[in-house]
Amino acid sequence: MPTVIHHRVDTKPFERRTSLSPVSAKALLDAGYIVRVERSPDRIYNDEEYEKVGAELVPAGSWREAPKEDVILGLKELPEDDRPLEHAHISFQHAFKKQDGWEANLSRFARGGGKLYDLEFLTEENGRRVAAFGYWAGYAGTAIALLAWAHQILNPGEALGHVPTYDSATALAEQIKANLEPAVAANGGKYPRGIVIGALGRCGKGATDMFRTAGIPEDSILKWDMEETKKGGPFQEIVESDIFINCVYLGPHKIPPFVTFETLNKADRRLRIICDVSCDPNSENNPIPIYSTWSTFDKPTVPTSKEIPEGPELRIISIDHLPTLVARESSDEFSSLLLPSLLTLDKRDTDASAVALTLTIALTVALPLAVALTLTIALTVALPLAVALTLTIALTVALALAVALALAVALALTIALALTVTMALAVTLTVALALAVALALTIALALTVALALTVTMALTIALALTTALALTTALALTIALTVALPLAVALALTVALALTIALALTVTMALTIALTVALALTVTMALTIALALTVTMALAVTLALTIALALTVALALTIALALTVTVALTVTVALTVTVALTVTVALTVTVTLAVTVALTVAMALSLTARMVCLLRV
């Protein structure tokens, strides 16, 4: 059944452009499509032009009742209401950069099961839009900027009024030249100085072409692009120009502002008119953050959002459908660029079927083959390599740990031996010193005793002699004075008694000294034996502790070695398994992707669809 394209009317005020020209409508009819065009008195092409090429004319707004299978072709966003959308729609929806109302906008497609082919995302491989109004947006925006500049020179303090429509770009250019002539004369014969940022793109080329068409000298057109703006704004060159045309496409990331209130608030500022062709005043990424609303063709300029006391009056042009000023030329170009994509709409279901077929083949054929191939490779190559790697690592680690253990045990035994020898030498020296001290003490005691005996004997003999002398003297005197015999007897008894006493004293002293010497020798020997036993016991304890320490170190090293070998083998096995699994998964994924990509590429080459921006909400 032929595909029906229903061309709806755009309801945006002053919108005269269209995405389908009569020429493109005829090309679609010739290709077998059914083309229905809603009637409109405002569109740049009149109804008769479509009717003449064979399109079917239908009432405005009838797209809502069109069969669900029809494709609804428009240009700008759909009329705002809350009705669900069940058709496939082609238009600029202005929703995917989170513009105002984007959620409610897209929810209508979700609730109705419709599809949106957003023209903003119909791009070539390099990201460039397939169909765009950029050139004519820059052209028309610059034209209105020149009109506004001329009006401000001739009518200071008075905003530019309604901008009329023109049947062609030529008619617009003639009007611009006519308005500029008296303004240039009033400006001392000086043409305005213009700066275009984004001059190398479609929009920028349209802007520079309008400047040239209006007669602005080439040296008064400052053409900037990425090279000139890479340093980041704000830019003094803008302040020093009369007209600034911003043609930079607003991306997803914020960039430094091109102008600020501070840079514009200068008495010597020349800038009077800014035309923001990109026109996203409510975006936080807007590089011209000095205004906050859109302008219209009825009121083409707006003031800054905050007063700028210094310098001339500054007005901003922020019309979001500038190309409608030159609706015929812009629609002709846009429609011709979009036509090749429209000619593929009859294959959009085929695209889905082909994708489904590709996935089916991938799941039922390619994936099992890939898995089988992967397992075969894993079993024949990856697994043997993994086992060999594991054994090599295990043997290497085990050998290294065995050597380390042997060295550790040898070190422990060497330390134990050194400690034992050291302790033995220490004990031997201690015992020798103790014996030497005991011997010295014994000799000293013996000499002392001998000396004491000698002195005692000498004193005893001296006492006996003294006593005998005393008695002899006493006897002699007694004989001389008394009777000799009794005295002699008494003397003899006295001498005997003295000798007995002397002998008793001598024996007593000898026994005392003997007992003292014996006691001293006994104590000395006991101390020597105790010291020797203490040293021996210390040696035994030290030797036992040394052996225990050596055995403990050896045991600890053995346990550490066992744990290290266990961990090493565990890690090795884990790494081996991981590598094997990773290789297996990588091979599986690679083969699967390769087969899937090959099938997908083959399918894509067999299709001619270029509508690559299908976004299902």
C-alpha cells in the first residue's frame, strides 16, 4: 500500500515557510507516494501550485483525523495542546535541548504511541544537518539588523516597527539598500561596521553575503570563527563594531560569554544592534546573556534585560524563525535538501524488519556459532596455554620459596650455634674466675691462721718465761727471807700451775683457730659449688632457649612458606582461570560483534533509508 505524506499547515504567527515545495511534492508523487497538502492562505506557495502538480488538497488541521499510518509532515513544532499523538511526525520539535515545555511536548508522543522524526537530528555522518535554513537565517537576520541600525541612526530612541514580508530575497535586498542610503549619509558617510561570529558556517555565510549585497565594504565586515574565538570571550571587537551577528550553533556545553553588561557599559561603545540568529535566550548556555525574551516580526527588537547607562542605545533581534522573511528561497532550498530523506519513508518499516531480522539471525545463528568457535579456541588453545602458564608459575614460585626456606633455616641454625658458643665461653670464663677467687681466699685464710698460731705460741712462751722468772725471783727473795723448803714446794706448784694454764690456753687457741679455718674452708667450697651449679644451670637454660628459638623461627618460616606457596598457587590458579575466562569472553564478544556488525552492515547497505534520526519517545 502506498505511503501517505500529509503536509500540515504551520500555525506559528508570520510563518510562511514550508518543508515541502510543489517541486518536491511532484517528485514524491512520481515515486509512488500519496501526497495530501492542507490548504493555507499564508504559505509562500499558494494552493494552486500544489494542485497543479497533482497533490490532493485537504482542509487545514485535518491531520488530526488522518489514518494512523499516515506520515504527518510539518516544519515548526506542533500546536500546543494536551492531546496524545499517534502519528509519525516530521518537524523541528525543539524539545531535545530541554527547551521550555519539552517534557509536556514529548509526553504526548509517549501517551499516543506516536513517533517523532526531529529534523534537527537528521544529520550526515560528520554531524552536519541534512536539511537546514541556516544560510537564509543569517541572511534575513543581517537584513533586519541593517534595517534596525538605519532606523536608530535616523530615529534615535524609537524602536524599529513591524518588518513587512517580501516575495523574494531580491526585493528584500533592494529595500535594505534604500533604507541604508539616508542613514549612512546621516552617519557622516560611514557604513556600519559588522562582526559575524560563526562566519564559516551556513548561517555565517548568509550573514556575510547580506552585508555584501547591502553594499557594506569588505573591510567593514569582520568575519570570525573558531580560530578567532578559541581564546574565550568577552571580546572587545564586538564592542567596537556597530552590528554584531551571532551565528554560533548553541551546543550542550557552556562557553564564555561573547559580551557582558560590564564590557558594554562604556561611553565609547559603538555597538548598537545585536542579532542573535541562534536565538536561545532561556538557555543557560547562551553566550549573549544580556536579554531574556524573543522578539517578533511585529516587534523585531527587544532591549537588554538590564539598563546599560553608558554608550548608545542597544537593541537585540531574537526572532526564532528569521528565514520566513525570505520564505520562497529558504523553502526551495530546504525542501530540496530534505527530499532524498522523504523518498525513503516507504522503507521505514523495512528498516525495522531488517533490524529484527538481523537480531534474529544474530541470536539464532551468529551467537551459537560464535560460542562454539570460542569454546573450541578456548579448549584447544587458551586452556593448554593457561595450564602451562599455571605450572610454570607454580614451579618457579615453589623453587624460589624452597631456596628462601633453606636459607632461612641455615641462618637460624647459624645464629643458634653462635649463641651457644658464646654462652659456653661466658660460662667457662665465669667458672674459672670463681675458682680463682676461691683459691685466693683459701690461701689467704691459711696464711692468716698460720700467722695467728705463730703469734699465739710466741705469746704463750713469753708468758711462761715471764711467769718462771717472776716465780724464780719470788723464790729467791723468799729463801732469803724465810725457810727455803716450803717456798720451794710452793714455787714448784706455782710453776706447774702456770705451765698447765699456759698449755690449756695454747690448746684452746689452737682448737679455736682450727675450727675457724675449717668453717671458712667449708663456706668457701659451698659458695664455689653453688656458683658453678648456677652457671651450669644458666648455660643449660640459655642453650634450651636458643634451641627453642631456632626451632620456633624454623617452624614460623615453614608455616610462612606453606602459606606463601598456598597463596601463590591460589593466585596463580585464579589469575589463570580469570585469563582463560577473559580470553573466552573476549573471543565470544569479538566474534559475536563481528558477525552482528557484518550482518548489520550488509543490511544497511541493502537499504536506502537516510532518515537516521528516528527518536521513539
